[in-house]
Amino acid sequence: MKSANVYLMFDGNCREAMTFYGKCMQTEPGFTPYSAVPQAVGEAAKSSPDRIMHSELAAGPVVLMASDTMPGMPFTQGHNFSIALTCESREEMDRLFAALSENGKVTMPAGEAFWGGRFGMLTDRFGISWMLTFR
């Protein structure tokens, strides 16, 4: 694996939160709103163009990533994070995805992503949310 990071989820206030965290860590976050991504994300870009599809800030070796939930998706404060694994290869990602999802729940099957990588999401049998990516 290349890295493991915390991925935070917000319900419409991702920009505010990441700007605050950036100020605390003395760095500037980057933002990609739903309106800037292909229509593959559905109506979210039309109904909520200011919601954030992805945000990232780096302070030395620490990387914090975040996004807003899609409108209408469930949101529970306190349960709004995942462990994001960046894999070295497609094979490693597929192996980890299969292993972690055993007796768990796949929330987004591993597949090709619009940004040119491979991505998938799951909740393992212990209730931990995972995001796996390979680029």
C-alpha cells in the first residue's frame, strides 16, 4: 500500500470544515465541487453544485481528505469517516477489497472511476468504512 488516510464526510459544510482545518494546520485545502465533475454523479451536480465532491489538504506527511454527502444520503455525525487506502496495484486493491468485504457490505463496487483510477467502498464486518483506490 502507498498510504492510509482519514476520509471525513460532511453534510453540506465540507468547505467550511476543511478551511478551518487548513487554518489550524497552516495549509490551504483544495476543493472539487460536484458541479466540476462529469454528469456520472447524477443529479447531485445540478441540485447542489456547491457541495464538495472531494477536498484534500496536506501538512507534511499528514493528508486529510473529505467530501460532502450526496443530497439525500444518510448522515450520522460521529460515524462520518472512512479509512482511505491508496494501493500500489490493481491486484492489491482487488485482493484487499475482497478480503475486507468478506462478511461485510459493499457500498460501492470496485470499478473504474471518472478520474482515471479504480475505486470502491465497503463497510467491513466490524462496522468500519473503507475506501480503496488505485491510480
